[in-house]
Amino acid sequence: MKRLTTGLPDLDLILGGGLRPGSVVVLAGPPGAGKTILAQQICFANATVEHKAVYYTTLSEPHSKLVEHLQGFPFFEAAALGPKVEYVHLGNMLRGTSANDLEPMINEVVRKSLDDQPVLVVIDSVKMLRDFVSDHALRMALYDLTSRVAHSKAVLLLLGEYTPKEMKSGAEFSLADGVLQLSHKRRDPVDRRGLRVIKMRGASHLGGAHTVHITDDGFQVYPRVESFLTAEVPPTSGRIPTGIPGLDALMAGGIPESDATLVLGPSGAGKTIGCLRFVAEGLARGERCLYITFQDTADQLVGMAGKFGWDFATARTSGQLGISHVPVGNLDLDVVTSVIRHGLADGATTRIVIDSLAEMVQAARETHRFPAYLRSIIGVIRAAGANLWVTSETRTFGPMEEPLAGLMFLFYNVLQIRYIEHCTDTGRTINVFKMRNSHHDNSMYACHITDDGVTVGDKIDHLTGILGWSVLRDCPTTSGHDQTQAPG
């Protein structure tokens, strides 16, 4: 049976394909969670002249205000009001309602549903009916309503400002085929909205709390990546070039296909420049690339790449390169997931950079969730056949800390860029710290930033602090030189 779309592809995905015709769905949540906007988006997405959407209001907002608030959204069509989307006020019927008698209102809704054969019937708000009748009378009335409207095959959408406690005992929730719980939580620096599918009969829905944003486009939902069943990573044997001169030779010919690589290093060491070179190599080979940044804007990255002779501007214009700048203050894990999923949708994106991981951990406000999130997003990218590079900042001075709190095992390859102290000067080193299931050279090599970007120089011997300090010390064995070990 063909399901009714919500008008939001990602919400249809969460619901297991949309809304089943003839089903009863409760949309519950506190004020400001997005119930009314979502319900009306669904109306305008489905209503036709032959099968309109009927939006009933009880004692909520006047119709003039509802329409006024909708006019700024792109889904709203003024010409659809009446022929396709009809607003009906039930307040007059309720004012004359005798105790425990909702029959006139129920009969009117059922009559119109059977006569007009609408695709969707909305009642906003059902909870207000509790103010007019007893719980027993409400249960009987809702049973009568839902069973009779189901014969029209219309989706019956019931809205209400229910608390989690009320959702456990209300008649609406036992009668409903589906229950969507919306939330609106105060959380500095940005309030958070969410959606959770409590139940959806006859569908395999995605569990968990999914992020919701109310934007100029209306109600937007971002599925939780941990809810996806990640496909297995197909076996591969090929290598892809990094583009960084001298690095591929240390990695037995390059990065294995469909791998995740972590680039570690202190601030200013060259992590971003190295990632830009990785992307530039992909663009030169005709690959599609995606760069996700939390600090530098898209224009700043394009300008930075241009200084090394890499034409990112043309690649952005053609669509070969996508740059998504997510300001740290608005960073949300599920939004980042959405950017990546849509970038991978057509199977053409082969190189993805996330710059940087440390900012995600600090700004996501869900550190308890982060391990499962990171494992899932890496799995999604690798299963799609793409290569992922992620940067993570380490300390510039003092003892090193493990930046990923035991999560480094998720990355098949780890590149480490570090500062080196040499007499009165400083420099950089690079080494392949780890490559799973691959031969590699893990020695320390000089690392330079030149007109070609990051380049790998000669091998450096006689270093101290290799495992214990962020800043290395060149300690030559020539007689007369101080060979004091770094403390620690």
C-alpha cells in the first residue's frame, strides 16, 4: 500500500516510508516544538483538488493567525486555501456541548471525511477536548471517531500539548497507530528541538531522538545516524594517492580505498593544509569531494587553497567540490550527518574531510553519545566507498594527551604532525603512526610547508620525546652536544 509522504524525505525515512492511509497518528509535544508547522507542511504536501486536506481547530489559534504565520514558508500556497486545504473551526460546536457529549463534533468530522474523501484530516488540538468531557466520554468519542474515519482511508492526525506522563495513560495513545513525540529543551547556548517515534504500527521506523530545526523553510528533521543499519564495507585492494609529496611512499603506495584516516597535530602544524592537498588531488583526478569545516568559512578555504595553486573556486561552481561551513555555535551532530549523507547519496563522492574532530566533541554537547556517533558515521562513509580524513588537535606544549579518549581504534590510519625543537629553531615532523593491515614506514620525517603545501622531507634520527611530548627534541650524537633527555 502506497504511503502518504510527509513532504520531508528524511522524516519519511524515519517513519519507515511515510504515513499509512487510514492510520491514526498523534503528534504530541510542548508549545514551540513544531507540531502545527509540521502538520500544515504535511497538508500542503499532499492536498489536491480531488482529495483535499481538512484542518480542524478547536479552541487554538484563529485561522487568520494560522495563515499569517504560514505565509513566509515556501511550502505555503495561498491559492490552495479552500480548493485544496480547508480550515474548519469546531469551537462553536464545543461551546454548546453538554456534559460528556462530543457526538455533534464527531458526526461532523466523520460526515465530511466520508463525503469529501480527504487525504488528510487534522484536529488541532485534541487535548483541549479533555476540558469539555470526562475521560470515559473522551475515550468513547475518540474510538468512535477513529474507527469511522478509517473507512475513508484518510490519515487522521491528532495534535496536542501532552506531557510524557500524559502520553502513558491517554486514550489517544492507545488508539493511535503512530505516536510522534516532539520536544523543545532549553540548552545553552542554543535550545534543542527533537523528534522521537514512540510507535508506528506496520512500519520499521528509525528509533532514537532525531534533531529538529525550525528554519525559514519550515520544519526540518535530521535522522540520528546511530539508528541506521550500516552496510558492510565492500572488500577492496586498491590505493588512492594522498597528493602530499613523499607521503605515499611511506604508506606503501597511498591510502587504502574506503579507509578512515586521522590527522593529528598541534595548532598551526599543517593539518588543514594537508587535508586541502588531499582534496586537491581528488579534484585533479576528477573525483567529487566534500569538505566540512567548523572554523574556516568556505571562502577562507577557497582562498587558502588558491595560495598553493589549487583551484577550489571552479570546483565549487561546477559542483565537484562541496564545502559545508557549520559554525561551532550551531554545531549539531545530526546536521553534520545530514550533510554527509546527502553528499554520498548519488555514490559519486569519494573524498570527505572533517576539520576538526576536537571541535565536534567540545561543541556537540552530547559527549556521552559521541563514541557511538563516530563509529556510525565512519561506517556510513566507508560503506559508501568513500575515504574520510579527520583532523584532531593535540597540545602544542607539555605532555601529550590522547585526544580521542580510546577511540583511535576506529581509524585505520593515523598521521601525526609534530613540532621539533632544534637548537634555536623549530620545525615540523610527520610520521605514519599507524596503518591497519598494511606495511608502512613509521619513522620520523621532516615536514615542510612550501608553495606546494605540505611536503615530506628527509628522515630524522636521534629524536627524544617521541612518545611522551608534543614537541620533539633533535638530539644529535655528535660529541660535545648536550644529550639531556626531555623530562617525563
